[in-house]
Amino acid sequence: MRLRLFLIATLAALPATTLAATPTALGIFDGWGAFRDPATPRCYALAAPSATIGTPTVKGYASVGYWPKSRIRGQFYVRLSKARAPNRDLRLTIGSRRFILTGNGAHGWASDARMDAAIIAAMRSAPSMSVTSSTATGGAIADTYRLRGAATAIDAAALGCAKIR
């Protein structure tokens, strides 16, 4: 129940233009949810961090999105719990795999579609992932996500937009 409340709160935090039509829940899978937004149209899997170092300044989340009309499939995105300092690496660790994400402020994403695919493949076989960086004041940013249910939510999001062209 707490996860559902978080997911609803996370959706409420998205820009109003994003929420022109209410997203449809495709399913809740352990710590991950899958949704379809018919207004855009897009589908996405979404989760909140299971642990965060320090006090978050924004609601962090990780997602894998599909925008069929733009031919974007399986795009990884993370919103950190705090804004990171400029020129600081944003590291994603999934099992033994490490990725340097691109982005700005509290936002991070893969540098290209090949990295997106590698991240999703790693997410399917690891129990957790963490995103780390540092703030402008030198504080640590570390958001950890449990990956149980992630593969099912990602698949549900992909299927939710499969017939949209």
C-alpha cells in the first residue's frame, strides 16, 4: 500500500502537461509499477529508492520508458534525491556492472540506446542497483533500488505500448 501511495505521489510531482490524461496502472510488481499515459502516448516502469543517504530534497525515482510514436524503447532515466554538483560523475552500479550516466542537476540518463539496453539487461539479473554522486557542498548522493519486480514491470510497460504506432 505504501508503494502505491508513493507511486501516486510521484506521478503527482510530474509536470502538469505530462498528466493531461491520468496514467493507467498496468500493474504493481513488488517495488516497481508499470503505467500507460494515453495522452503522450507512453508507457513506463517506475520505482522509488529503497534507501537514500541523508535527507532527500526531491522525490527520487528510476524509470524505464517507451515512447512508441518517437520510436524510443527502453530508455533509462533516474531522478536523484538531491541535485548533484556540476562536473561530478553520476555512477550507476548494477551488480558488477558500472555505468557513467549523463544528465544535469538531479536528472540522469544513459548516453545512448546501447547503454540503455546494457542497463536494462543488468537490471534483469541483479538484486539491486545504486546511483551515486556528490552535491555542490560535497555531500554524498546514494540512492539504492531493489530490482525485484523490475523485469516484470519493464515488460509490462513494453507490452502496454506494443500496439501503438
